[in-house]
Amino acid sequence: MLLWQANSLIFAPMELQNDILLRVANGQTVERPPVWLMRQAGRILPEYRAVRASLSGFKELVETPALAAEVTIQPVDILGVDAAIIFSDILVIPEAMGLKYEMIEKKGPSFPETIQTEADVERLITDEDAASELTYVYDALALTKKQLAGRVPLIGFAGAPWTIFAYMIEGGGSKTFSKARRMLFREPALSHRLLEKITMTTIAYLKQKVAHGADLIQLFDSWAGILSPKLYNEFALPYLGKIATALHEEVPVTLFAKDAWHALEGLAEQPCNVIGLDWTQNPQIARQRVGDKVALQGNLDPCQLYAEPEQVAQAATEMLKAFGGQHIANLGHGVYPDTPLDGVRAFINAVQAFRY
Amino acid sequence: MLLWQANSLIFAPMELQNDILLRVANGQTVERPPVWLMRQAGRILPEYRAVRASLSGFKELVETPALAAEVTIQPVDILGVDAAIIFSDILVIPEAMGLKYEMIEKKGPSFPETIQTEADVERLITDEDAASELTYVYDALALTKKQLAGRVPLIGFAGAPWTIFAYMIEGGGSKTFSKARRMLFREPALSHRLLEKITMTTIAYLKQKVAHGADLIQLFDSWAGILSPKLYNEFALPYLGKIATALHEEVPVTLFAKDAWHALEGLAEQPCNVIGLDWTQNPQIARQRVGDKVALQGNLDPCQLYAEPEQVAQAATEMLKAFGGQHIANLGHGVYPDTPLDGVRAFINAVQAFRY
């Protein structure tokens, strides 16, 4: 297919020098797995911390394209990963829909206003009206793409509708997201209406991301694991499927439903290219469950990188053998901020030295 | 076997009027499932909140036998559940081992001192020396047993060694418990040494609980789900097995490894009577995985109780049919504090009206 190439021609008529990630996502056979890390543009890098320290807060970094581009490219320059992922936040979508958020240091996101009633849902800005608010994201993508100059592909992302819904109802992080889950039980029709609005807005947003340079799109369903299979199949999976359907002819799509161990078969039925795995999944069993239509991404325990570099390399190699192919090497979750760089480098180097 | 009867003779020579929980745990066929709720002695009851409001804090309630007995019995009187579970806290074990904790309102537990080095591990009080510190727990059990006067069985509990380890390293709750997991990767031998100490102390503690009236013991592995299967099998499951081995000839043992979806087969291989399921498990598939040696406990989504009572009753009945027998009805996690009592009653009543 290589439709991503057609797209990238829109704004950057250049071949990628390293397209191994996209070849795997598009089902091609490669000599070794590509590797990148969720949250690679972040606090593990001293260079990131230096940029961040000069700013008033996390959101200033998200909203300033030149700075977002800078930290997006840092791990490509410093760690040599096979992909960049645009520095941003999944919560720009609820904000564009009308719910401003604050990022509170050491605590996480907080929404002063939340969604509780039908009137709250009706009041939301949606679709292109909301997506068009996020020009700073698109500018960051275009600038990053230009500065990458074809070195590696650029990944765009969004939160999955259920995860965004959870924040919009709950108003911040939560151990249980019991308010959001209560809404599914008490107001199923209203829940679907809100999920539909988030979905349509996310599609408009991601199409803009693709138009501005994203070569692959990943959807993060960070709170997938707190839903029962029945609720996941009713309130989460169909909306992931809608987004994948709207995008997969333009760019490869990765679905990552963290901790939804029961959902692998359902995810693989969506029109997607890659399924992300957390570290509780066994690579071989996961492959049996999804068949051979999709690539798998993951899934080293982020805490493995705290071990000595030789142990990290050994664990990485064992993982690569367990996947055996059709695989994008990554952790099973975002890299933890206090991870030693030696461990990160040992992981990346082990993958890049590996040959099938 | 009915060994629990032999034990109960030690201090309370009376037959239980309602022993349906123990009959299911001991593999007998019953006319309907027994029902109780994790965290039933707690904030869902106005009567509990009234007791709690009169005190300086949560720990005063845990450490005052007359009050602990009072709130333990409240759900038996008010809700008519088929078992009482002693009001206590899994963190009394690390405290008895030398790490005092505070319970901070709306935040959770906090340990001013944590375990970081070998010297920290060596310094811990263990076994009977630690268990003998917890006389207030044993007194609460004996008093509860007396006041229950044989109405329903009394459940005793402890945290699983991995979960207690996680708190002792981390110093409190955590989204990732990455410090505790880092210890497993960086200091596996020291980790095993600490887990062994927690295990031996927990055995001494639970034997005292049984001697003072516990008719069944449940082990809560609350943070089981953040370990990979490989780490769970190395650092968690063997210690659960040791505790089950030490206790199962005296009383039935329930193992509840929340979110460790991959561990069911391994749990069923331990000498235990009941396996608890969180709400992401499908009852039929779980039964296929564990075979017919154990009863299953759970697993309604706690958020289901926010729905209208008729819907709660319907969902409960569907769940009971899906389990089909060898089943102790419960939620898939502790009942959330803001759950409406109408929902709680609808659940309990639906179970008690059900017939196989």
C-alpha cells in the first residue's frame, strides 16, 4: 500500500532514510525490529529537562511548536530511535472541545469543569470546529517533519475515546475512574453520545495530524483495563474501530489498549496495522490470539531498564526472539522518568544489533 | 473435611447457623451461592460512618477491638450478608515488622521509613515476634466471634507478600509501584529475602487469627496486576503458595490476585479452596482455566451497583448463571464508598433469592 508515502509528498517530497517502522507496520519483512519508546520525548533526557526547566509549565511546552519539535527530535538525535513521536498530550482534545485542563506538578491533569449532564454534552465543541483549535499541534508536526528531514518517520497520536471520556467525566486521574464507569451504567445513551462526539473530533484532529506530517497514528487507550470485557466491547472498541476505519487508508494505525488483556481478538478485527501490548502479555500467546494480519508492538517491562545494561540487553533479546517477527520493539508502557539512560541505550542497542 | 469446625470448638463451641460460605469453600453442593462484599464493613454504611466520625482516625478503629468488632458485624445485621470479614488493614503486618504507617485522609497510607537496603531488611522484626504485636487484631476477632454468636462465619485476611513488599519499598500507594518493581530487577536475592520474612510473619499472624476465630482466610494480592507473568511466578505466587500450605489444613483459603489475569492456572495449583476474580474475568472461561478443584469468588463490576436496583438484580442473576455453581458471590473489587445502599441491597437480595 505505502499510502503514507503519498501523504508525505503533500508537504515534504522526500524519501525516508529509515522507514523500517513503516515497513513493519505495512506488513513487510525486515532484517531486525524497529525500536522506539513510549514517552521517549520526556524526562529521561537531560536535554528535555533543560528545555522544561526554562518554562512556566508542561502546557507551555505542548503549545509552543518550536519547543515541541525540539523535544520530539531529541531522542532521535541522542538515542538513535527508529521513530519520532510528536510531543503533545492526549488531553488537548477535551480542551479543544471546551474543557480546559491544568497540569499540576507531581499530581497530574485536573479539569475544573467536567461533564455530568446532557446539557454539558450538548454544549461541547466538536468535529472540525474543535480540531481547528489545535493549530499549535499541527504547526509542531510540520516543523518537526521539516527538521527531521526524512531521518525517521513521525508518529502522531490521540487518546482513545473511552480514555478521553474517562477524564472528561472524572475531572482528572483516578485509581478507579468510578465516576466515569458509573456514567456507563447509569446513562448509557448519553455515554454513547459523548463517545461519538469525542470520536468524530478525534478523527478530524488526526486527519489534520496526517496532513501535517504524521506517518503513523497510535491510539492510546490508557484506561482500557478498568472496563469489563462487556463494557469494553460496547463503549470502547467500536469507537476505536471508527477512528481506525477513518484513517487506515491514509496511514498505518496502531491500537494500544493498556491492560485490556481480553480485547486482543477484538482489536485485531479493527482495520489497524499494529497492536500494542503491555508487559503482562506473552508475545507468543498474543500472536496466536491476533493471527498474522497485524504487527505487534511492545512489550518489555519498563522496570527492566533499571537493571544492569547487560541484563537489559539479554532481556530485550529474549523478547525479540519471543516475538519472532512482525514486531515493533518498545516497552509495555511509557518509559518511567527516572530510568537510567544506560538502561535505555542498552535496550535500543540490543534491538538494533539483533537480526532475525 | 470441615476442619474449621474443629478449630471453632477451641473458643466457641457452637454450630454456625449459616455456614453456606464454608460449605461452598469446602466443595459441597449448595442451593444458592453465599454472598458477601469486599469492604462491606466500611463507608457504604451510615452506621459505619457514625462510628468513624467519632474517632481521631482510621487506625484508632483498626486498633480498638470493641469498635472493630462493632463495624465488622454491622453488615451482617444491616445487610444480611452470609459472612463477616474482620475490620482491619493489610498494613498492620509491615507495621508489626517495624515500619509504622499513617493513614492520610483522601490520600491513603504513608510510611515515613521504607526498605531500601540489606540492613533495612535485616533490621525487621519477623515471625512470632512481629505477629505477637498484633494482639488488638486477635482480640477483635475473638470479640467479633463471640458477638456473632454463630450467625455467620468470620473471614480473616492478610495482604499477599508481594503486595506488602510493594508498600514497604514504595512507602505508600503508587500508580506504577516502579520502585518496588525496580527492586525485583536490581536486587532479586534481597527481594526474596524480604518476601520470605513477610511470608513467615504472615503465616504466624494468620495462625493466630485462626486460633482466635477466623473460619476462612483470604489473601489479597492487590498489586498482583502490575507484575509480568514471569515476575509474578517468581516473586509472588510461591509465597502465596507457602501461606496457603501452612493454613489450608486448618481453614479454607481464598487467593485473590487482582488483575493478574494470567495467573489463574498457577493460583489453582496452590493448596487453596477459593480463587477470587476481578470483574475483567469471564466466569465460564475462568472455570475452564482453573478446573473444578476450587470455588470461584466474585466478580460483579463494583460500578454495576450504581445502576437502578432492577438492573443490579438482573446483572447479578446473569452473573450467577454464568458461574453456575461452586461460587461465592461478591464484587470484583471492594465496594466503592459512595455506592448507594439500594444497589448493595439489590445485589445481596438477588443472590439470596437465586436457586440453582
